[in-house]
Amino acid sequence: MRLVIARCSVDYAGRLTAHLPSAPRLILVKADGSVSIHADDRAYKPLNWMSPPCTLKEGDGDSAGVWTVVNKAGEKLIITMEEILHDSSHELGVDPGLIKDGVEAHLQELLADRIETLGAGYTLIRREYPTAIGPVDILCRNADGATVAVEIKRRGEIDGVEQLTRYLELLNRDPHLAPVRGVFAAQEIKPQARVLATDRGIDCVVLDYDALRGIEDDKLRLF
């Protein structure tokens, strides 16, 4: 990962245009090719970004201070450097992925064993389906034969929806799987997470842990 802190302005040219005026910002260039631009607020959310696959070209000569990031759709993120305050690269290696607590791991196991509770005709492809950015909790097919990726949490919050969104973006590049739908499953789903999931076309499922264990004769509730 490359970390650059610089005073810069940023212009995006694509389906629409956007401009960030000159200010000190953090630029992250990750090993997967993605480039994101951050301010010292907004938590984890970048001001602007370009998802992989994309290419970064650093200018030379008269345009030495201009970085141009282009994705496969031809959209451009143009970063004009005025002053670089810090520039370092760090090898992070392969991330082991999120380690779920006991309840989440058990929920995954139970739901995989009873995958039909998601709907009639659902069939399991596999648990912990591997991807380049970590394993998808459950990959399955619905009654129509469409691929469904399921992300399981004990408490469903916005970061879980973001995680599933990244998985879906990657899985939908595989012609053998696409189109892939998403299901965000948790014992409790926060309202903000539900709104974000709905906006992105992701179904939300509230899991009843006791029911899955067979303690109660209840079913998952789909919203």
C-alpha cells in the first residue's frame, strides 16, 4: 500500500463531473489498483475514489505533478499535486480476513445447513467461498438458478453492507457466477444499514439464532 499526504486538487470526469479544490489530503494506492482520496473526517468514507481494475499514470515533464487514474469505462480521476508532504509504501501481505466470533460462525454453519430457510428452492454452493479480498460467508443459488452471496453478522451495521458490496462487485465480474445478488443477514440490522442495503439492491434477513438451532419453530423474516 502506498500512502501519500499532499496538498492537491482532484477532478473526476465520467458519467458526471466533480471537483475538489486544493487542500491537504491522504491518497491511498492499494495493491489491487484502487485509488482513494481521504480528508481528515468522514470516518472510512473517501471523498473520491476509483475502484479496480484501473490504471494510475504519474505525469512527467511539465505535467510531473499530475496523476491520472483511468478505469475500464474510461472514467478519469485527475489528481493535481501542489505539494507532497509524505510518500511511503508498505507491504501488508495477504490479509487473513475478518475472524468472526462464535455466534457469527455458528450462524453461518446453521444457515448453510438450512439454506432453504432463505427461500424455497435455495441450494448451497459452499461456505467461505474464496475471493481475492476474502471469503464470502455463503454462496448459494435461488430457485431461479441465480447466484446469491450471503454476508452474516451478529449485528448488521453499515460496514457489513459495504463489505458485501465489495464482494458483489468482485463476484459479478465472473461470467460463471454473474449476475450475483446479495443477502445481508444478521440477528439485528441497524436502520441505517437497512437503508443502504435497500438502496444497493441487497436483501436484508433477520436471523433468529434460537430458531435456527431448532429451539423454536420459527422462520427467518425477510424485509
